Amino acid sequence: MRAKRYPDCTRFGEIAIDDVVQRIMTAQLGGQEITIRTESFRIGCLVADQDISERRGRSTVDWLVTNIPDLGPEPWDRRKLREKIDRAVTQGKEQARRVPHGR
């Protein structure tokens, strides 16, 4: 078993947040927008379920807003992108299962 890299996450949360970032960063043109929304919602669920800390969720969002690639003909408006991600994270927090995985 490998050591945890994020002390503020459950093992499940650590794997899940890595998966969220991977899915968003590798989304293809035509699927990027829905992937960003879906995976941002997952971040909110992970925070609400205490699988990742609020701080880990926020730092992941900050990193994504800066690093999501521009696939379309126009570059992302980073302010609007942050609003889109924040909205989905908030929705995820509101609809989470609230049953944390074991640490």
C-alpha cells in the first residue's frame, strides 16, 4: 500500500481528487464544458462528504482555473470559468451523500 500524499484527505478522497483533475485536464473539445461541470460537482461532494478538506477542494479549483487548457476557438474567460466551477462545487456540496469514507 502506498503512503498518502494528502494528509487532509481520506484514501478515497485522494484517489477521487486525482481522478477529477485527470478527467478535466484530458477532456476533449466538445466534452470539456460538461466534464468541467460534472467533475467540479464531484469536488463539492468530496468536500461535503469529508473525503477532502475544504482547503484541498479550494486549492484544486484554484489550480484548475489557471491550468485548464483552451480547446475552443476562443480562450477561456478565467473569471467566468471560476464562476462556473464554483457554482458546480456549491451544488455538489448541497447534494452530497454526507457519509464519509473511512480514513
